[in-house]
Amino acid sequence: MFEKLQQIKKLKELQDSLSQEKVEVEKSGIKVVFNGKMEIEQIELNSELSKEEQEKVLQDCINEAVKKIQMIAAQKMSQMQGF
């Protein structure tokens, strides 16, 4: 039982630590900012691009930001003992 409580505490610490992280990806004048909870905090579009170009670049930015956040989470989890 005590081990479970310790694991819950470690997970809470991990969650708090991740919530402080921010990832920013910018391509072709389009910028996306994610926080460690994998929530989008900011999107900036480039009006000089066509709608189709903006959609493609935005998709690429979001995908890259999600991968970066996942890598940060994996690194933090690997540093924690007991996981």
C-alpha cells in the first residue's frame, strides 16, 4: 500500500514538472506553442500562405510539437526511480 502511495506521489510530481514545460515549433511563419499537458497555448498563422499551405504547415508543427512533448515526458519518466 505504501509503495502505491509513493508511486502516486511520483506521478503527481511528474505531472507538475511536465506542466511547466513549453514546446514551440515554428515553420514558414506559422508558430505553435504547446504546454507539457499537451494543450495548445498559442497558434500564429502566416496570412501570406494559401489556406492549403497553412493547413499543411500547421499540421506539421502540431505533430512535431506533440513528439517533442512526448520525448520530454519519456525522459522525465526514465529519470524517476520506480518506473
